[in-house]
Amino acid sequence: MTDMFLEKFRALVPKYLEDEWQEEDGLSAEELDAMLAGHQFQIPLVLREFYLAIGGCEDLMEAYHYFWDPDELEVDDEGFLMFLEDEEEEYTWGFRTGDLSVPDPIVYRRNNARGQWKSEEGTFSEFVFDMFEWAFEEDEED
């Protein structure tokens, strides 16, 4: 299968960290497969390529929000595969498990206090690029 998002995710390293992308910024396919082996679900192509591109880059994986390591991914009782949480743990982001076969599924956000999921009305790739732009622009303004 062709890499749809891999190079775009790798480009986040020079864009925001002003450094060349290095192999250690991502996870190898073997590492990722081993970390996912205990799950009863398949992750979407876009999330797989995200981990392959920057899954080892702490500066991006923990930039204001925290992307979960592949072995920490879990499905909640409402059927959402959760992959991201904000630093105050007020919100969690995920995909509907029914959408996991979609290469770049719509992202949903849960208000942790209310337990309600709401569509972010954008795909994972759109969400990630917007989130990093927001997180790093906010840092520049400080």
C-alpha cells in the first residue's frame, strides 16, 4: 500500500522543531506491530503512518496534548478508540470503532467530565496538522 501521509507527518519535524527528520523520530514497523499486537482492533492507516513518522518524537507526541503510545490505545465503553488527551485531562480524542477501516477517519472529542463524544468535523490528518499549528503558534506568542 502506498504511504498516503508518511512524508507529511515526517515534515512536521523540520517545520516545528527546526531539525531534520531522523529515523528515531518514528517507530519502525516491527516496533509498532509489536506494540499493537495485544489489541483486538486494527488502527486506521493514518494513525499507523503517524506513529511510523513521529511516534518516537517526544517533542511532537507530547506537544501540549499527549498522543497515547500504541500499546496504550484502548476502546471505551461507547465504542471509541482513544488516542489523545489534553494536558489537563479534560478532553480525550478518538475514532468510532466502526470507522477504523477508513484510511483517514473523522476525529471525535469527549468531554471527560460529561462523558459525551462530539465530532471535530475533520479527519485525523486535518486535525493533527491544525493542532500542531495551533500548539506551536501559541508557543511563539508567549
